[in-house]
Amino acid sequence: MQRGFDVAEYEGRLARAQTAMARAGLSAILLTLEADIRYFTGFLTRFWESPTRPWFLIVPAQGKPVAVIPAIGAALMAQTWIDDIRTWPAPEPADDGVSLLADTLNEIAGKGRIGTPMGLESHLRMPLASWASLQARLHGPVGPEHGLVAGLRAVKSAAEIDKIAQACAIAGRAFARVPQIAAAGVPLSKVFRDFQGLCLSEGADWVPYLAGASDAGGYADVISPARDAPLALGDVLMLDTGLVWDGYFSDFDRNFSVGPPSRAVEAAHARLIDATDAAAAIARPGTTAAELYHALDAVVTGGQGGSDAGRLGHGVGMQLTEGLSLIPQDHTPLEPGMVITLEPGVALGAGRTMVHEEVIAITEGAPRYLSPRAGSGIVRL
Amino acid sequence: MQRGFDVAEYEGRLARAQTAMARAGLSAILLTLEADIRYFTGFLTRFWESPTRPWFLIVPAQGKPVAVIPAIGAALMAQTWIDDIRTWPAPEPADDGVSLLADTLNEIAGKGRIGTPMGLESHLRMPLASWASLQARLHGPVGPEHGLVAGLRAVKSAAEIDKIAQACAIAGRAFARVPQIAAAGVPLSKVFRDFQGLCLSEGADWVPYLAGASDAGGYADVISPARDAPLALGDVLMLDTGLVWDGYFSDFDRNFSVGPPSRAVEAAHARLIDATDAAAAIARPGTTAAELYHALDAVVTGGQGGSDAGRLGHGVGMQLTEGLSLIPQDHTPLEPGMVITLEPGVALGAGRTMVHEEVIAITEGAPRYLSPRAGSGIVRL
């Protein structure tokens, strides 16, 4: 599969952003986060792991985005479709890009309104002290962009969905090989290491996320790192991975029974699949995130609601989680091109839980499973 | 090696923080970033990969830290030494932890000053809109903590250095096996995948960072992801990895010559080792970051300075990069317990460069190499 995108993909993203910006009266949008900057540029690097340097992209009301970035990124940014690239030799404690950014924003936006993400799921990736200096130097006002960029990113192009599908297929092949690496007696930490190795050997570029657990008849929590304790007969092993292919994530999990499952575990797994099916059945354009939540919740709790996870699914794409949340309060309607997870959890008593997750793309008709849909029966190791 | 730390480690960190807070007149410190929160709690999870939920830790002037976190993290946080854990069912669009955090801060700090990281290398990991609401609800003023937490984190305990040493030893074993996976004709993307597999099989918990390049007689940039193009005779292959063991990073690179190296490449590699040796020779308590920069720069450029990388080394620990920078403007004196990288780069003409990196711990005497010190000759594949 081809890496990267044609320039037309970026031109389309920019045109949609600028249409929305005109409606919102914004002269520029300031972006500081990896996925937002990559969305408009194609700038893909794992260097964001280093928290030292801030990176900036300005989306103007007209014309192409302007990158204001540390010099260390200039060569890579020059390989994208962006041609106005302004750099400073970061880190520069006295003025770490602030004056260069202020000058560029003033040049582009003048006294016009500048928007930046300020709402749920966003943050400003630059020091607060730099933010204060920047605001003092700007000629125009800075305010929220009201989720404009997140809204664009939530609806994926066919080329983006292909990449997510590729990531999910890789994860699916790795999950299919879990019986090769996991059995009673194997330390969970070794299962984690070997599973990441499987993801890589099946084609993942990297494996940013892996969580999971293995415990008797279910597990207590779904975000723990691996312990060295060995898997034991009667355990339910859960692995939940977010792996990346060409900058796009898979995010789904699988459960395994170490030895024969108890009836409770078998029934819980079947119920999780039923819940997923019930939500997938109504996952059509116009259905809301809240309606999906209720479809899942009706099966897993009989409509009681409430879960420590706080939600039963979410958007996925350039980030492990992004966009809508399957919660009663989120009334975002589904649109063709959205990619979301369905992630029901079921309580098993004694602080035990089981969680299942699939990835689907919303289409005009029935959703397309991007993860290889799990069967009703739990896989035995 | 034992995972985690004894409670005494956290008690010591807290006591040092509270001593410094008293001096700075702070009633509380608010932390929002993964490493800062983990430093005081031991809360270790890869779930931070999800940008959806904010997490908060309050370090009070007296008493233990208080966690204000999404309910999904409660079970894992309860396994740390923290016992005051307040949760909300995130994501909650109407009030995503803001009122709970405000109430807790007001209870702890009253009208006293609250500090939060605002300087170089920091950011505030919560939505700007939530930050504005929070400030409006607080009884006391919020301002900078003046790098207090970063300063504490920069000086590592023996137990922390052991973990970094473990991560570096794992990376060293993986680098030693590169000849098994890399040769002329192998696509660079496959080398990247297989190298990450080597890191995992040698004991890494995960591999958050890998960058590198392979090109004729040197490379153009050091932060690129892998391309599918195959290695060719005459290439210099560079792999730079940040792998994690128990939450602590290694960060160093190695260069390899695909086939016999040119004289220019041989000489450049030897010069990089000479530069590293020159800096290591003066890396004693009291030497400044700037002095290390100049020691490196004198060898690689003859004192001309200037590099797109912007610095020739940095601190490393719970983050891939943290703390001081080897730049002329950073006059931070070294202290025993600091762990830093020495990362000289040498220009080879025609836009080509080579970079070398080692990790050392500062002691009362000569520094301790945590990475297995490379020899002067470049390794041939």
C-alpha cells in the first residue's frame, strides 16, 4: 500500500478548513499538536516523543499553511507539500520560537481573529510562559476555533480509511498468533513483549500502545502495564493494542481464556459480542454517539449505565482516541467516513470485568468492520 | 531487577519538593504531565497515549500528593502509595474534572499560591477552556513553579540510574545484533521493524522512539521515519532509539557502514568518538552544560558552532529528553546523579551529516557510561 497521500488530499483538507474558517470569521488557526499539524502537512516523525521543542503550524484564511518549527525539523518538513517553513535553533531558552511565531501570525492574520483548539481533548503544546508572551505580542485577538479541526479530522477520506484498515489488519494477524506466545506459565510481561514483536513482524511501523491484563475469571483494570506474574489456568488474558501503520492507528482488543473458560466467562464474552452487534446494527449516518452508547449499554448492563471507563467507544485515526465519545451526553451524529470503536465492558463481580473492542467505518449503509470481527466464543489458549 | 521503587523513594522526592516549595512560598503544585505525575506517584501506564482525558496531581505543602483523575485510572492509582484519589467519569464534556480539581485545590491551598510548570519543555496538558474555568474558580493565585519539579527530576537516585542503565544495556544488546538484520538490499523500513523486535526480545518493555536513516556517505536528517528504500553499499545507516524499561529511557544511537566505509566516513566517525571523549573527560560536578557543548563543538566544528539539531546533548530519564541542553546558553552546572547524553554531529558536505550519542551518569569522579561506549571505528555491515 502507498505511504503518504497525494497532494490533492492535503489541498482538500485545507479547502474544507478555509471554508469553515470563513464561516467562523477566523483569519488564522494556530496548531501545536502532532496530529493536527500532520493532518495539514503530512509531517510524520516519532520525534514528538521528545517534549523539549514546541512546533507550530499556521493555517491561514487563504493560501497554504506556514510552518514555524525548530531547525531540526526543516529537512523533513521540506519533503512535505509545505513550502513556507520558518525555523529557529530550538531549544533557545530566551525566546523559544515566540517572536518568530508572533511575527508570522501578525503577518498572516493582521488584526484578524486567530483560533486555536481549546476544547475537550485538546491542549496547547507550548510552555504557558511562552503562550503569555505570544498573546502580548499579537496584533489580533486569540480565541477558540470551536473544534473546527477536530470536526474535519473526524470524517476520514477513503485513503485514510485504507491506512486504518491496514493497521487493523496487521493487529488482527498479530492477535491470531497469540496462541503461539501465550499459555499458562508464561509471564504476562513476556506476552506483552512478544505480542509487540508479532505486531512488528506482521507489518506495524511501531506499537505506541499496549495494555492488558490476565487474571482469574476476568481482570480488574484495563490500562495497567504488564506484570511479571505468569498466566494461570482460569485466567482471562486481554490484550488491547494501538499500533500504527503510516501514521494511522488501529485500536482494538481481544480476550483469551487460559485453559477452558468458566461458564461466566463464556457468557460474558458472548454478551460483549452481542452488544457490539447491536451497536453495529444501528451504526448508520444520523445515529448519534449517545444512541450507540445506549445500544451497547442495554446489552451489557440492561440499561443501568455507569462504567469506570466512562465511555463505550470513541473515534480513532491519527490518534489512538479522537473525536466523539460513546457516552449519553455526546449527541454527535455519525457521518460516512467516521471511524469509531465499539468498546463494551461487562462486570463479572468481585471487581472483575471484561472488555471487547472492534473498529468500524461508517458508510452510507452497514458499517464496515476494519478489525476482523471476533466470534462469539472466547479463544482458548 | 526490581520493578517500581520502595515507598522511601517517593517520600524522599516529596520531602525535597516540599522543602523547595516552602522556600518558594507555594501552597501547592499542580501537575498535568505524565512524567511529573509518575515522579511523585509511580503511576505507570501507556494509557497516556490517549489524548482524551486530562489527569491531575496536586503536591501540597504538607502531606501526601492528591490525585484528581479519570475514574478509569482509579484501580491502577490505588496500587501506588497515593491514598487520596478523587475521580470523575471522564470524558464529561460539561465539566471534565474542572470543578473537582478546583474544589480540591481550594481545599488544599486555600488562598495560597499555586505553582504549575510554565517554562521551557513544559506544557499544560488540559484544554485551554478548562484552564480558564479553573482559574476563575480558584481562591488563590496560580503562577509558575520556576522549574522546581524539573530541577528535582534532573538529579536521579541510584535506583533511577539503575533503571536507565538497564534500558541502555538492553539497547546496547540490540545494537550489537544489528548485523543480523541489516545489510545491503534490506529495506530501511524492515530494518526499523526488526530492530524494534530486537529491542523487545532483549528486554525492552516498549520502544517509544526510533529514528534513523541510511544514505550514501552520511544522512540528511535524523528525525525521519523509515522509508522502504533498501540499504545500499556505501550507505551510512544510523539508528537512534529511545526504549523504555520500567518507565525509564535509554537514548543513544549507533552508526553502521553498509560495506566498507569511505575515508571521510571513517574519519567522521572517529571524530565523533573523539568529541564524545573530550566532553566525557570534563563531565564532572560543577562543569556546565555550556562547557560540555564547547568541548564537543571544538572537536566537531573547530569551535564554529551551529547545528540544525540546536544542541549537542540533553538530560534523559523518565522522558526521552528532559532537563538541561548542551547549548552555549545553558549554564546549568552538572551534579552527581544527573544523567545526560553527549550527542555530537559532524557535517560531511553535500547536506550529509553523522551523529553519535552516548549516555553518561555524572558521579563525584569520572562519569559512568550507561550506554556501552562505542569504539572509534565504525561497525561494518
